[in-house]
Amino acid sequence: MTITLYAGDLPSDVSFGDCVAVDTESMGLNWERDRLCLVQLSSGDGNAHLVQFAAGQYNAPNLKKLLTDPKVTKLFHFARADLATLFRYLKVMPQPIYCTKIASVLVRTFSERHGLKDLTRDLIGVDLSKEQQTSDWGAPTLSPEQMTYAASDVLHLHKLKAVLDARLAREGRTELARKIMDFLPVRAELDVAGWREVDIFSHKPTKRPD
């Protein structure tokens, strides 16, 4: 495994084929408050590419070009959160999308455990460490442990997708999954626009804040 770290953007000559695994690390879980610090990417070849951002420096034209390339599927786990973060800070909405969490919820109806650690363990026999999940991602220099953790979040997504695609096909839910994933960028835009905690499809009226 090779982990390559870049400052501020990808180089123009890096290629990820027609499907790139993507993840993000931020200062916290509230993307309105907690800035984007790192974007991780992998083509599924066992190597990871990490793009580190300094506060307020989100130009990254090569990364933005990749994220918006209609010929390259962007592969996430829990895409909704990452899409909102990328839209908020990079000002682009990645498309097209595949989300392993959505696929898991559609085919693993016998389980309520759809986290990345659960999926890698149950579907491909890989036990991920989450020890660095809450570390300081805004540090100017990332530790080897942080870089390994960040890479692990994208290195296995292609294998998970293959297993989940087979189960979606087996259960006749491939087209349903596609339609949901096509909608995810819209759901993320709603989150950023202020409807994060609101189910706009629900008949129940929205409670006004006091």
C-alpha cells in the first residue's frame, strides 16, 4: 500500500479510472462549523491519495474536475455527509454517486449495522481500526497513524461495492438503488440550504424553533 499526500490539490496527471473512492475528514461532525481538512481518494488498486487543505484554501481545480467528471463514479460510504461537506467548502457537487451505506440498507435488511467498520468486517473480512477517527485533522502535519486511518476509509470501497452490487441484483433492487443515489446530491443541497433535520416528504408539520 502506498499513501501519497498532496497540499491543496491533486496533480494533473493522477488518474483514478472510471470509479474513484472518496472520503473526507473535518475538524468535527458539524460541516457548518467544522472546516474540511482532508479528502482521501483511491482507484481500488490498494493505494490512497490524500489532499490536505489549509483553512480557507479550497481552490483545488484538479480535484474539482475529478469530482464533477460525469464519466467517473464517485464512490462513498454515507455519501450524504461527504457531499454536503464538499459542496460547502469546494463549491462543487460530485456526480455521479454510489453510496455503500445506501446499498447496505437496501440489501442487509436483517441488520441495523451499516457502518463502514461493520461492512468491511461482515462482507470482506477486514477489521478496520477507528482509533484515529476523532484526532486533530486540522494539524499542519498529519501523523503516520492519521494517514493510515484516512487511507483505510477508501481502500476497501471498491470491494464492498462489488459485493453489494451482486446482492442488489439478487434482490431486484439495483434500479431502486440507482434512483436513490441519483437523488443524493439533491438531498445534500437541501442539508446545506437548511433542511438538514427536516423530512420534506413527511406529512407531519415541521416544528418551528422557539
